[in-house]
Amino acid sequence: MMLPAWYERMNRRERLLSWIVAGAVIALLNVVIWSWLFGALGRARAQLAERRATRAEQAVYVKERSLWENRDQWLRQHQPWLKNAADASTLLDELKQVAGKYNILIENPAIGAGETTPNHQTVFASIETKSPWPPLVHFLYDVQQPEAFVVFESVNLAIDGADPTMMRCKLKIARWFAPAQRKKG
């Protein structure tokens, strides 16, 4: 066997050192390659798990298709249309009426137009209330009925500092109307 000239010129310590360096380079290269392979394997497993979850979700949607079609049909038939900006004041009037039913004090009422999404348009009323706990619960229950399309966007509830038997509540209440781009009928 013929050894290269440069290898024959090395003494024993240099040869040992060159083998150590070559071994370290090969080991480092192996670590990089195996690390990449195991990373690719991990990413592939994560993608597989994600696809299986998506597939299971889609299977549920396919299985419950008639339910969702019935819900969509119900929404199309019952969701009100936003005719003009006065609908926001109508919401506030309804809130005042329900609050009056339970002797709930409404403070700082404000109305406005909310967001528009592909699924709904909103108008909102912001109010602050002061009442005992049981009437407030009844008020919240009566306001948010499925047929009313009313949503509590934010609720901040606290005990009144002056009277611990009273609750103070800041509410942003929105009514969801049918989206403008959806065809009537």
C-alpha cells in the first residue's frame, strides 16, 4: 500500500493529531446530518398530526353538514337587516325597557356602529348599570336571547364601593345584523 508523501513526512504525533482532527470533522458532519434528518422527521410527524387533525375536523363537518345547513338557513330567515343607523338607538331603547322591568339604573348610555365582517354587521350600545345581583342576572338573561342576535362584547362587573349589596357593571352590547353582501331571501 502506497501512502501519500505528505503523510509519510509527518512524525507520529502529527499523524495522531491528523487522525483526531479527521475523526472530529467526521463526527461533527455526522451530528449535523443526523440532526437535520431527525429534525425533518419531527417536522414530518408534526405535519402528519396536523393533517390528521384537519381530516378529523373535516369529517365532523361532513358528518354534521345538515346541522350546519339548517343553522345557516335559520340565520338567513331570522337574522335582522340593518336598515339605518337608528337601529343602534332601538337597541338602547330595548335595553332601557328590560332594565326598567328589573329596576336597574342605567348610567352613561352611548350608541355607535361596530364592525362589519362577512358574517355580520354590528351596532352597539355602551351602558353602565347599578343594581343588586339577582336583577342584574335576570337582565343579562333577558337581553341575550338567540332570536335577539344580541352579543355582550365586553362586561366589567364589580361590587359597588359605597354599597356592597349593589353591583356596578359596564357593558358593551352589540346587535348582529345580516351582512350587507348577503342576498336577501
